[in-house]
Amino acid sequence: KTNPEGGVAYNTCDEPTTSIRYECLREGMEDVRHMLLLANLLERNKDKISGGLRTRCEEFLRSAPENVVVNFPHKSELADEARLKAAALTVEVKKELGEIKK
């Protein structure tokens, strides 16, 4: 059963409880934040990042959102994998820039 106009939180006896819809929205916003962090890092440091790493990051940023949202929307594990890959690529870029020790 679906409820397209349902709430994002429900009242319980003690305190409000978030809905699954809210949790999905929160996770999606975090995913966007991870992607933007990586994209901004690439943009600010274009000339300092090696070509191979830059290409992998750009390809990831180009393909991951479409794969998670459009091509395979019912495979929740893809969103988890994309989140981990965005974080790993961000760390790799920061290591190359010397912002994180190797």
C-alpha cells in the first residue's frame, strides 16, 4: 500500500518517529552532499589531480546518480555502494592533494 501524500514523521506515545520516507530523503541528501564534495574538490583542484584519478572521479560522478536513481532504482545496495565509492574517491583525492596523510 502506498501513500504519496504521507507524512515524514508520526506521533507515538513518547516522541515523534520518523517515517521510512523521511529516512530515504535524509540518506539521499547525504548522498548528494558526498557527490558535491567530490565534484567541488575536483573543480577547485583540476590541475593538481592526476589524469587517471580525475577521470575515474568524473566517470563516477557522471554514472552513479543515473545508475542509482534511473537505471536500477530498486537496488538499494547500489546506493550504499555509490556512497562508499564517493567517500573512497574523496579520500583518495585528498591524499593526492596532501590534505590527508598517506
